[in-house]
Amino acid sequence: MAKKNVILVKLESTAGTGFYYVKKRNPRKQTEKLAFKKYDPVVRKHVDFKEVKLK
């Protein structure tokens, strides 16, 4: 059986609200950690979201 190509990662808000998104990532093609500027509905503005391990 082949190993899966994608893993699920958690994009956690840097605003400290505890809000997060879950995203798929291929660790073979994309070796660096993900960082996006997305909307955080708790603080109602766009903030940076950084990748942490999904538990």
C-alpha cells in the first residue's frame, strides 16, 4: 500500500484568539512551513496564520 502524499496541518492565528484553519499540504513538494494572511472572525480582521502540527 502506498503512503499518502498529503498531510493535514493546522494554520493557527497569530492574534492569539485560538482560531484556526485546517489545510492539506504535500510535504514532499512543499518543504517549508505554510504562512498565510487570512480572516480571523474573532478579531474581525485579516491577520497572519502560521502552520502548527495538527494534534
